[in-house]
Amino acid sequence: WYLQIAHFGYSAADSSTAFFPLYPLLVALLGPAFGGNFVVAGIIISLACCLGAFVLLYKLVEIDFGGKVARRTVLYLAVFPTSFFFQTIYSESLFLLLSVGALYLARRRKYLFAGLLGALAALTRSEGIILILPLALIYLKDKNWSWRRVRGEGLFLLLPAAGLAAWMLYLGVHFGDALL
């Protein structure tokens, strides 16, 4: 599906609109750099995102648990049998990179960038909108669970909803059905 979308775009006649746009867009953009070989482009994107996700996961876990636990966390994820999907032409590695990146940036109090990565995650997979919950919890914990300390910067953490809304707007404009 991702290769078909990268080559030909979306169609209302098939089920292609079930696949969110960021990964096939990246494949379509990188494909010409490899002589139009979208398979190589997809694998390179997945591998690069997988590597980036492992690095960010290490940094995220290290914040609370130290380097030893962070190394084991990345190792266990890397050797888990389903990690195979991080290396194929699927959106899993991109989604993992964006999700872990959003959480890491929220822990670093970079809420705008955390929200932006959350929006990109929501443009990668529908589950990206759920990032609003852990991002909000990280923010509230940073504010010592006091609603009085909440500021406008906290609104950035709602940006994953904007990613989903953008995809629905595209579907509504181009196909006449935002839920297609």
C-alpha cells in the first residue's frame, strides 16, 4: 500500500485512504534520489527512523533509569521478534521515532516541538492522537500537578489533534468524506 500511494497517490476507489500520509509522502520524496526505486527509499527511511528511534529511546529512558537500563531497553526492543517491522516498508519505525521524540522533548520542556512531533505522529498513524495523554501528564507533572501553574505553552501539547484534523480536512476536500 505504501509503495502504491507513493507512486500513484490516494484513491477513493480502493482502501488507500486508510493509510496515513506522512510515510508514503517521504517515500515519494526520496524515491527519485534512488532513480525512482521506491523500495530502496522506503527501506532507507525505515532504517534511518529505526536508528533515530533507538537513540531517542535510549535518551528518554536514561533520564529516569540511567544508562544501564537504557541500553537494555534498546537492546530488548531491537531483538524482539516484531522489530522486523521497523526495517520494512511500513510506517512503524517513523511512528516510533516521532512518538519517542515527542515524549523526549516534552521531558526536556520543549513543548512546542513535542507537540509538533506529536502532530507528525498523528499524520503517520491514527494512534498518534493518543500522544496528547502522555504529553499532558508529563506537562502536569512538570507543573507539580498544579492547575494554577498551567500556561499557554501547554496548548502546544494538543497539536497531535491538529495532525489528525489536517488529514481529515484533506480527505474532506479531495474526496468529500473526512472519515474516508
